[in-house]
Amino acid sequence: MSTDTPPAGRPLVLRGRELGADADGSRRGVIMAIVNRTSDSFYAPARTLDDDAALDAAHRAWEGGAEILDVGGVRAGVGPEVDAAEEIRRVVPFVARVRAELPGLVISVDTWRSDVAREVIAAGADLINDTWAGADPRLVEVAGAAGVGVVCSHTGGATPRTDPYRVAYPVPADPTRDPRDGVLDDVVATLRRGAERAVACGVPPASVLVDPTHDFGKNTWHSLHLVRRTAELAALGYPLLVALSRKDFVGESLGLPPGERLEGTLAATALAAWMGARVFRAHDVAATRRVLDMVAVLREDAAPVQVVRGLG
């Protein structure tokens, strides 16, 4: 891995402003905090079906340095069925409440359904996080018509709410390349197609995020390799989102359950930030904020808060 500083992550513009850009010209990673309106998410502290608890979590995220709040109404993995009506019931009133109480916070909704996207946009959502890679092809059309942002993802063909099973990607034909780059090639091609379609549907290019979607349609080896190849993903030309927080590839690497995966998550976060990732979906806002701020200083994208040592 090169020690040269890669180019800074691509600008992200939502609601008419560039996120992660300070008035003094500093640029820092953008945190997308997680609030799951579910009772069965894999990480128990993120389960916030109670309205007041969810709103408290949104306020804490904002105060801790998150610029985006990602609201989900359905567990990503296998679990009890949640139909569109129930997803709307869980998410739409909450989005409206967050919009009223935290007007400066960008609101993202994690959904693959176009009818849910339409309702949450009407309630005030600014970004649709399509974690299932266009399973509903109308979703990006809804986002484009409304002029909101969209996250384009990669699942290797997996359908919503399924877990990967013996996933494999072709070995690159070029023998000089790393044979593990098959997953990288598939991710790059899929994200490029998704982003181009989003722009064609009316989403502004600076509001199109791309997400390699670690663990979705991938085993741990795949997800680890994609972290190492973050610079190539950032080179796609769209703001790069990485959702690393407490995921299984971190847990399997360290042999730890979700509640003990913070340090592993932060290590992967630091590497991805150094290599040009722009947005970080995170359960642990304050810790992630400090890591991203330190990486920004090391990259010379921002200055230290104070420098007095050895100067007095």
C-alpha cells in the first residue's frame, strides 16, 4: 500500500451545501449516523422503535458531529417480514419530526422501495440510501424527479434481506493483477452503471454517492480487500460512502461480537479516510468524529485545533 497521500475525497453536495467543508477551507470526513426504527437490528443499541428514544439519538448524533442521519425501518438481513406500509409507519412520521426539530441535519432513509422513498421525500428526506443496488428500479427515478441525493450500492446480485452464501467473483484475466481484484472489478462496474443511471434520472452528480456495501453479497475476504482498494473506489469520481461500522468482516477478523467491534471499525475507518472515502456510516459518532478529524490533520486537509507544545 502506498504511503503517498491520495487525492481528497470527492465533494458531496446535499440540500445546496457541501458537506464536510469548513469555512476556513478545511475538509473532513462526513459522518452518517445510524438510527434504526427496528427491533431486530444486528447491533442492539441501534434499535430505536421508541419515538422519543429515536429522537434523542438523532439529537446526540447532531451534537456529536454527524452531518447526516440515516434512518432505516427494516433490518438488512434475514428476519420477520416488514411490508411497505409498516416501513412507512415506522419511518415517515419520524423523518418529519427530525426535519422540524433539527433543520440543519441532512436526513437519509435506508430503503429499497420506491413507494417508501416517495413518502419519506415528501416528509423531508434529502437522501435515499438504496442499499440493495436498484432492486426496485423505480427508486432512483423517484429520487431524480425530486432532486434529492441517492446512494448507489453493490450487492453482487443478492436480493433484499438475504445473506451471502458461497459468493465468488471471477479472477481478472490479466495475470499481472491481484487475483482477488475480481470483487473490485465487479463493484466498480456496478457502481459506475448505477451512478450514471442516477445522473440520467436527474440526480445531481455531486449528490450521487457510491457505496461498495461491505458484507452485502460478499464474504469477509471480499470486504477486507475492498477496504484495501478504497483509493480505486474513490477514483470513480463520485463521493464515496463506506458503511464499516461493527460489520461481520470486522467481527470475523478479530473474533468478536458486534458490541466489541469498535476498535476494529475505527482502524478500517482510518484507512478508508486516508485513501479518499468521504462519508462514513457509523453507530459511534463521537469516536468516529475524532478519528476522521485526526486523519484530516495527518492528510493536511485540516489544521490542528491548537499547537503550543515546544513553542512557549
